[in-house]
Amino acid sequence: MPAADIVRTVTLAAPPAVVFDAVTTGTGGWLWPGEVEPRVGGAAGPGAVVTAWRPGRHYANRMEGEGGWFNELDFALAAGDDTEEATRLTYRHSSVFDEGQVPGVEEHTDFYLHTLAEYVAWFTGREATFTSVDAPESSRAAGSAARVLQALDLADDVEVGDAVVVDLPGVGPVAAGLSYRTASFVGLRTASALVRVFGREAWGPG
């Protein structure tokens, strides 16, 4: 299994202190909830250890396993080129990946970082409630992603930036903006929530 680095540099519409909080103690607002002990050597979720802790500047964690396996996440932050109210984030994910796994990890990375950008731009300072629902195993079958788009009434001509109304189960019709759309991922932003759909069809039945 080869080791690889997945690196992205993005500019976020929030100051470094806000972004640092989001990627450490605020992950429930854009990724999933996690607990981080705020010091080098502290716990960073199950099995991971904090390897860098410089508030507003740098955060990293690392997990190690058998046979030389490891997984490391690194967030380097700097003030934006034009204003201290923006952050230039360089994100690096280093790990030992299964053969053929890297393209899928890269797609997920882009979606996660887009969600982070939305969170710090629109919802910073607001308490987040994380909710996740798993689809049945049949969601990996061919055509399932198209059926999700149909259920959300997102026709082929609905583009990123368009305003839409989606009928969310248990909630009802909700006004939203389509902020992300690929063959596998959909991102919607409402006045009070980020709604994310992760399609599994592209990665097959395994």
C-alpha cells in the first residue's frame, strides 16, 4: 500500500483564530463532532495524538497502526494576503492508502473543505447540532445518486448558486441555495443549516 500526500490550499472568509477553532474544537459544524485535548501529545479522537498546537497558526494530529500504517492531518493557517479577516489554509492529509483509494479521498477532501469554508463564512459563533442519517446498502447501486437528486427536485439544469426549495423528510419545504454539486456530492445551505449528501454509488458495492 503506497503512502501519499493530499494537499490543498484554500482561502477562507474568516480570521485564523476562527478557522483554528473550527478545525479543532468545532468540527461538529462542518465535519463530524470530535474532541481534541488542546496540547501537543493530547488526544485527538480515538487513536490519534496532537502533534502540533499553535492557536491561530498550526494544528496537526497523527494516528499510527500496525505494519507502518499511519494517518496524519495537518492544518497550517496564515492571514489572507489582503486582509486579516481572511485565512489562507494549507491542508495536508498524509496516509498509507489502499490501491485506487486516492481519487476518492481527494473528492471527499474537496467537499469537506468546501463545507468548512461555508461554515466559517456563514455560521461561525453559532452552536452546531450535528445530525447524520445513513442510507441502506442499496444506495451503492447504479442509479442511486440520480434518484437522490430527483427526490430533492434538483434537475440537471439546477446549477451551483441557484436558489431552490427542497422538501426535507421530517422538516418540509425549505428554501436553500445549491452550493456544491458533483456526480457524488450535493451541498445545500439554508438560513440555519448546511445539508450535505454523500453519494456512495461511485465507490461500488464494497
